[in-house]
Amino acid sequence: MGKKLAIIGASIGQYPLCEKAKELGLETFCFAWKEGAICKSIVDHFYPISIFEMDRIVERCKTIGVDGVVSNASDSTAEVVAYVAEKLHLNGTPYKTLKSLQNKYYVRGLSDSIEGLDSPCHYKFEGLDQNIYPCVVKPCEGRSKKGVCFVRDKFSFNTAITYASEDNSSGIIIEEYIEGKELSIESISFHGRHYIIQITDKDSSSAPHFVELGHHQPADITAAILCKIEQVIPELLTAIGYTDGASHVEVKYKGDQLYLIEANLRGGGDEISNKLVFMSSGIDYLKCIIDVALNQFVEPVRISEPCYAGIYYLTKQTSNLLPFFEDAEGKDWLVEKKVYSTDLKESHSNYERNGYLIYRSNYKVKPNM
């Protein structure tokens, strides 16, 4: 076998990463709780060790002599990767950076010094309503839009606080609501240098929960916004101390104003990093993640004729897409489609969906085409 790669987590989100490692001829060692360990069947070695038992993973990896540690599209596993890599003196971002940056309030403070990247007015909730309306209430540490709620006035404020407090001990941040179009920036960092790989347009539901309903690459943005993104995102990643790995930074823009929403130090979920980036840019994002971990990354080359790629999600909020899903069968742009149920449920977070459709074409595929 080739080099030895530790993979943290064995859920469906890590499966494409395991496949890529196998394709690259690497010997894979996967660590995860055995229940729901989808990746167990594809890796060379599986260890039923919870990802939260980080020191046990370190000791086993030390015995194995792994050459790198990876995961993708998960905040929890990204922290473990940083911890294990640091303990074994392998390539990665310092653990304290990953740990501290789970706190959205802390990230807001770091971004204030980046010229050209604005932050919404915000404060940490400590029992008092400071009357910023409209606003967004969210857990200081949270993921997949869980606990996020829009507040239009003081009458709905307490309800939003209760909603954000469920299963949350990290505190609550209150932010001014920013109108505008939402984007995410998919980057790879190596030894402190940052490379923007792709920019993603997002379809989101309306208030109160702003659930993500679709992603499209490349984003339809002006040259001015593109230039600003290319300037401020590397500065932001440097300011927060991120040195090695994938990142998924969410922003909004209105006119020429660019606002930071969140900085996620891992590849984007919802198939963004697993499939869409490669389909739209020709850059093998998963290979980049692995190469960074193995300390052998080389700046990737984008294909000369980029394609359009995207994903639509089926929920009650997107019930109008049902005919589009039905008509997609047999189309040359259809990559993958799954419908779990046509009894559509309203989605309150990115975990609640009834199906999806992935496309790739030389144009952006839209339902009304």
C-alpha cells in the first residue's frame, strides 16, 4: 500500500473522502463510533473508537504511523483532525484555532479588522434585549442552521431565544439582519497560503429559519464583488489563524458591500465539497484536502471551460419543484436524483429534506427552463 491516512468519522459525509483515498492508493484507517458507520465497508481498517476519544485515536495513530489525518464537511470531526495532527506533528491547523472558531461571537471580533469585509451589528445575549430589529438569533456554536431564527420585533424575541437555547450551552448571539444575496467561498489553505477554489450561490428559504434549499456554481456575481472576495477572504483566514485545510466561508452582499455570516473551517456540506466543486471547476477538491494532510499539496489548475453544477433540495418550501424533479429523468444534465417522499415536510434546518437533484451542464439549470 501507499501512505497511511487516518480518516475521522464514518458517516455518509465522509464516504466520498474514503473513496478518493482508495482511488489514490492510500491505506486508510477510519475512526468512528460503530453505529451508522457507513464507511466501514470501504476503508482498509476500521476502529470503533468514538471521535470524542481523541487521545485513544492519537495513540492508535501513533502505533500505526499514519502520514496524515483528514475529515470533511463536519465541524466536529475537523476539531478532532486538528487535535490528532498536532499531537503527532503532522500537517494541520493548530487545535486551539479550530476550537475557538466554533464560537461565532469570537469570529465576529476577529473579522472586524478586515477592511472591505463588514460585520452585522451584533452582541452576545446576556438576558437583555438591545432592540436591534430586524435581527437574527442563533447559538454561538451551531451548525446546519439549527437554532437560527429571524426576529422582526420584540414580540417574537423571547420565542426565538427559547428556540436557539434548545440543546445549546454555548450562549446566544444576536445579529442585525442583513438583506442581500448569500454566497459561500470554497477555499483550500496550505502552510498559511489560501487558494479560492470556487464561489457558490445559495438558495435559501425566507424567515424565520433561512434553511438552505439549493447551491449553484459558479456564483453569478459582479467583477467588483469577485475582486473583493479574492482580497478579503485570504485576509480573514490569516487573521483567524487558519493555515491548512479546506474552508467554507459564508457571506452576504448588497451592492458592493460584503458581510461576513460565518467562517467554517472544513469543506462545505450539501455535496458542495464532495461533488459540486469538482464538477464545476475541474479541481479535485477532495484530493486537495488529502494532499494538504499529507503535506504534499500543489496549487491546483482550473479547467479552461468551467461548467455549471448545482443541487436543488426538495422540501415543503420547494414543493413547486416537484414537476421539475419528475421531468428531469433522462435529461443530459442530470447527475443524480433521489426522492425519499412526496409527502413534503417543512424544513427548519439543513437536516430536514425530502430529496435532492444534482445537475451539471454548460449552463445553470433552472426549474422554469
